[in-house]
Amino acid sequence: MHSEIHLALHDSRAAELRAEADADRLAATVAGRHPVALRTRLGWALVEVGLRLAAPQKGAAPVPA
């Protein structure tokens, strides 16, 4: 494929993807939801679980070395 045609196809596809992302972002703001809210909440929940697993348990006997 000729390089200029290849570049034109990539530019066209990039423009389509940008338009799709903008439409999705607009729909998310109209619906009143933040697009990264779920990802942020899930991330912090995983951090909390990890901290609980890493913390020493209360009342547990120490492991001999």
C-alpha cells in the first residue's frame, strides 16, 4: 500500500475514534456520571483490601523465625 494512502487511512480512523470518544464523554456528562468514577472507586476498594491483608491480624500468635 502506498504510504500516503496508508497515512490517510490512519488519519481518517483516528478522527473517527476521537469523534466517538467525544460523543461518549458528552453522553456521560449529560447522564450525570463521571466516566472514571467506577474505576476510581474500584481502585480504592482494592487498595483497602490490600492494606487489610497486609496488616498483622489482632490476636494472632507470632510466627517463630
